[in-house]
Amino acid sequence: MAAGTPRVFVSHLAGVPVFDPNGDQVGRMRDLVAMLRVGGKPPRLLGMVVEVVSRRRIFVPMTRVTGVESGQVITTGVVNMRRFEQRPTERLVLGEFLDRRVRLVETDEEVTVLDVAIQQLPARRDWEIDKFFVRKGRGGALRRKGETLTVEWSSISGFSLEEHGQGAESLVATFERLRPTDVANAMHHLTPKRRAEVAAALDDDRLADVLEELPGDDQVEILGKLKEDRAADVLEAMDPDDAADLLSELPEADKERLLALMRPDDAADVRRLLSYEERTAGGLMTTEPIILRPDATVADALARVRQQDLSPALAAQVYVCRSPDETPTGKYLGTVHFQRLLRDPPFTLVSSIADSDLVPLTPDTPLPEVTSYLAAYNLVSVPVVDESGSLLGAVTVDDVLDHLLPEDWRETDFQGEEGIAGGR
């Protein structure tokens, strides 16, 4: 739903069909999952609980939702069919918010929540609760009369977390404002017990981002305390190269068991990366660079690099390849850098402006040569191609730095005197 579109009341979404991009029905929407936040901020929507044909209830992230309209929900991407399990920091909007008695902040008058409005934030894929439709009085089966009104989240009390609250729920809420690197730094200094509690409370995508920034020992410790199904979900949410690095630290039996629980496509990418030596281009690369076919345009390329979940290094260029356009691809044709995309008209074919002069790396290229290549040509990412000319992935400068810095560099407190709160 684009910025500026009207809010949607969740009672109108209960039971509506959920469709994939091809128009096939995935299931029906049974609830919405929200996370409470501190500081008076409205709850953020994490995803939907969808009941599929087998009556199993699964979780669909809101980042996969491309349309919420009267009578239907449209999603994109692969649906994880594992059963939904509610976590400590999560609240079910229909199941826990509706019919709940809360109080108006201004008058301390008790009201009953009849409906909840949600809205997508401008220029982002995030969704949050926008308003509440409430009735004054206690309500109940025999008392249905009373004035109704629509109020802001900040106008009611009875839901939000307290700033001074104890437990992982409040701590996780305070982490929301921090970058994954800063959350990792904070978690590193917690006790193992507390670290496990926080990890259990974080959602899969957030935990995956944080794990990528933690020292290896902390990664192994946290992953080992998760249920195996959830550990596999978190590994799927990680960048394939980071997931491969983490799995390489595990005993062979544990590694194979987790790989078997992962989605086949995700597991195949990680297995491919595990087959290369660690300090080579193949061991360093990610298998998910931006890949476009020769008939794609500059407009198509710019739309891809705008994706919010891309790192700056991956968004700095696109790779032009013949079909298939997932690694390993068809023949690699060249690279188009972001600056070139900004200089050419939107209708220009990327194949006509691709840089094919630089020779790509092979997967067995050792780390020192990868480093020299990036430095010599002032690049932030470099393609890795096999002997048949297929693109296997790309090595980004952040992964190279990760292997050049001392092993304990992640344990260094680089926050300075301002601390983790960013100078408050």
C-alpha cells in the first residue's frame, strides 16, 4: 500500500483470502502480529498469521505484503510453512487487542477497544498500528451502549511497555532504535543467560542481522540455545555467506541437521559456499548480488538497488547475466555501477552500458589477490565467475575487511564515551 493510502481496520481483514503474486490462494488471514515499543511509539506490525489449507497457521512477514485491500491480501516471495509460534514480545492484534479494556490518558475514563486501524509508513515497507476505535464504558454482552470514538495510540494507556520494565521484552523494545552492530555490541556484554533470553525475544530477521555482527563464539552459543526449527529459520534469514561462516564453526552432525531443516534453495546456496576454502573468493562471496538480464533497463536496475534490505556494498552495482538470473547464472556479461545508472536515461538497456573490461575473479582466488583487486580498481564489490562464465556471486569489501581485521575486532567497544544510546 503506497504512502498516503487510507488506513485499514483489522476487523475487515479477518478471514480474507491471502494470495501469492501468481494469484494462487495461500490461505486466509486469521490475525496480525504486533510488537509493543517503548517511548510512546505505536506498535509495529511484524506480520500476519495465515491459516493454510491444512489448517496449519503460519507466519507471513509484513515485508512480504505488497497489497492490503478490502477483501484480499497480496504477498510476494516464498512462504515458510512452519507452524506459527507466538514469542514473548509479540501481541496478536485480533486475539489480544480487540475487546480489551483500556483507559483514555486525558480523562482516565475506561473504554473498550472495538477495532484497530493499521497503516503503512511513508516510503517504507514497515507497518504500524495507527488508531483505535473504542467505546466508552465497560461494554460486555449486556452493556453495548455508549459513545464511540477513534483515538490515537498515544491517547490510551494499558498496552505500552514501561521504560523501566524488566525482562527481555522491554530490553528488546529499547534495542529497536539501534543498528544491528550496536545491538550485537550490547548483547556481547550480557551474561549468557540474558543473551539467550534476548535472542529468544527478537524476531528472526532482527536476530539474523544481529548474529551477523557478533563474534563467532557468541554466534555458536546463541544458535545452540535456539530450538532447531527456529535456528534453521534464522540461518535462512542471514546472508548466505554469513550463514556458511557460522555453520562452519559447528560439529559436522549439527551442521548437517540444520541444513536439512532449511529450505532446499537456501541450503543449496550455503552448501555451495561451504565447499570453498574460507579465505578465497568463493568462501568470501555472497550468492545474492543484484542480477539483471540483458533486456532490463536502467529504470529496472534503479528499482532493484532501492530495496531497503540491501547493504550499500551490494546496492552499488548490478551484474548483467543471461538467464537464469539466480546464481549460478547464465553467461556473465558485465557490471553496471550505480553512478552510471544515474547518468543514463531510464529506458537505456543495461547490456549496452555494462562494463566488461575488468576480468572477474575465479572462486579459488586467494584473499590477498581479492584485496589487491578491490584496492587497485577502487571497487566495493567484485564478481566471481566459474570456468564456464557463469556468475557464482560477488565479494563485497565488508566481507574482505572482516577477514583482514584481528579476530577479536567485533569485541572492541568503538562507541566511545557516548555509549550505546548514541550520545544521550
